[in-house]
Amino acid sequence: MTTPNDSPAPQAGGPGSQPGGYGPPNGYGLPGSYGGSASGFGAPAGPPLIGPHPDAAYGDGSAAYWKASQDDKTMSVLSHVGAMLVSAIVPLIVFLIKKDDSPFVREHTRQSLNLQIMLIIAGFVSSLLTIVLIGFVLLPIVVVVGWVLQIIAAVKAYNGEMYRIPFVIDIIK
């Protein structure tokens, strides 16, 4: 009789060769590294829909890791543009609808939501600091930086790449 702890260790180069127990042995982002997924959204077959993604899943060249469909790209761009126009409401709606269907959309909307939460906090603090006049300088900076980061993320989403927004704390995981 075996217990779950008695299962054999993953073989080198096998499905458990990467941290988290998934992924190709030579790294991520290699074209053709993954097959299609059961969900049909072009997601990598090995990685889970949620959880930590490797560093190669972010930045330039990350499109090969995500293999996002055109619908995924469109929804991700919509969440970033909607965040610029309506704050956190649009990415929240897209996140709640698509979080279980597409890891690409989930990650982009999660990044957008975390940025919006940080901008709301920074805007509130800047508003309070208007009492000592420094808030009049900080508030426009917060708004402009938020727009620039959302535009960069929207362009990356359009290109099928993931963008880890800097200075943002992962509140929504």
C-alpha cells in the first residue's frame, strides 16, 4: 500500500523538471514548447491557470510562453484601456469573467487591478498632502505615471506579451 508521499520523484527533464513541477527542461518561452490546452485558449498545457509564472513569462519575448489568442489579447487591451477611463471597474469585471478561462487575460487584468489599487491609495495620500501643498505636485504625477504604465501594458497585451508593472504590490494574486 502506498501513500501520496511514497510517489516517485520526477525524472530529470520530465514534467517536474521546473520549479512548481511543470514546464520544459530547457526553460520557458521556446516556440513549440507546449501543446494546445484543453480549454482551447492557447494557454500552455503544463502550467496551472494560476500561480507563479517564471521570470521568462514577462517582458520582451514572453509571447511564446503565453500563446494568447486574438480574443485574449483584445480582452487584455480592453482591461487596460478601460482602467484608464473608468478606474478599477473594467479590469475587475474582465478579471471576474475571464480569470478561469485564460491565464493571459487573468495575469493582465490582475496586473491592471493591482496598479489601480495602488493608484487609488497614492491618489488618496496625495489628496491628503494638498494640505501641505506638496499634494498639488504629487497628484498630477500619480495620474500621469498611472496612464503611462497602463499604456505600456496595453501595448504589451496587444503584442501578446506579458508586462509586470513596476512599483506595484501584488494585492490580488
